[in-house]
Amino acid sequence: MPTDGRRFGRAAGGGLAAFLLLGALNACGGDVSEDASCGISVEYNGRTYHEVHVEDAPKLGATLGEADMPDCPDSNLASPGPPSRVTVRRVVGVSPQQAIAWENLILLAPGMTALPSPSASP
């Protein structure tokens, strides 16, 4: 068995590669699994909004503008591509600082855990 560090170097290199791979996969926002997938999120006005399930679909309002949707490949071996530009809308009666919508999905702002009840003001 070599004692000049070659064997250790290979093991350390393999460990580093595994560490970097786990970091890249976790950057996608989910668990590392055999069939990696990421939840829907968008970057709008400097905030990252994440998808939330709601029982009753709220009424959607005016278009707010464009947002970036990070790419997340559905594979543990693929690298994410560039973000997609998507159009986001207001949720009627809810501040865009709390929640926004993309297509038929509701996206919550950081720190929010549920869609707030709509206020009386539109």
C-alpha cells in the first residue's frame, strides 16, 4: 500500500467531489434524491417567492410585471440553466409584499407561511 499520500489524495478528491455535488443539488432548493425536483419559486422585486397550496383559488388581479424563475433540472446530474422570465400577477386584496401569482399558482413572500385573508381594499 503506498504511503506517499496518493491513496489519501484520491479519497479526499472523491469526498470533495461528493461535497460539491451535494451543494449544487441543494442549491436547487430541495432534498437530494434519485429523482430530484424543485418546488416552484420566482424572484420578483428582490424577493424569492415560493409556491403554496391553497384550497380555494383566490381572485387574481392586475399584472405586476416580469419575474425570474430559476431553472431546476429534474435530474441529480444536470446543471441548472438560466432562469426563465415569467409574468406575475397580483392576488386581489393581498399585498404583493406578501403574495403574488404566476399562472394558477400562488407564491408566498419570504417569512409567509400561508396566504393571508384578502383585505377589504382591492
